[in-house]
Amino acid sequence: MPLDWIVGRAPCAEAVRRDALRLAQPRLDLDLPATLKSGAMRDALARREFRSVLYMRLNALGGTWIVLAAVLRRIWPGQVALEINCDDVGPGLYISHGFATIVVARSIGRDCLISQQVTIGYSDRGGPPTL
């Protein structure tokens, strides 16, 4: 079963599609393309950071999607040293490189760009931030 076939059938498919569109156009000051070019989803899924975001989205769905994400992660690993701990992530999340990146947030809004070697979290003075 190809990974892009599974993505197309997941309840989070539209969010993953916008993630791929944001990957195709990472500049936030420019419009996103209206559609994905042929092969763009496969190109996105070839990136470990993109797969890490996909697995986070599948885990958030709960149930059998958690098991599926665990199996997929064994076959197609995500990015090493990229941790995302957030239950509410808007579409269009773009992780640039993602190595040594930790994100702990209450929520992440639409079209968020996070670069490599970034730590976002909370201190002992309060809860996690909203991005």
C-alpha cells in the first residue's frame, strides 16, 4: 500500500494536502498554489520532516490511526530528533529541516513555519504557548 494512497483516505487528508502545498510554497507572503503538481505529494512524503507531521496528525485521530502511524513509522521513518507535542495543529504546517527541533504547544495555527534547531515550549511559570 503506497503511503500517498493511505494519506488520501485519512480523515486528516485536507490538512496534509495543505501541508504539502505549504512545502511547495514556504513563503508566507506569497499565495499557495491552487493545486498540487503531479507527484508533489510523493515528493513531500519523501521528506522525513513531512512524514513526522503526518504521523503526528494520524496519532491525533486516535484509534486504529495510532496503530497505522506506528507501523508506517517503522517502514518510512520520520525525522530524527523532531518532537511535536500538540493536539491542535492547523493545516499548512511546514517544518524546515526539523533536526533537533522540539515543539510543545497548546495549539498551532494555520500555515505555521518552524525552522530547524528550534525549541518551543513552556517554563515553570505557565503552560505551553499558542502559535
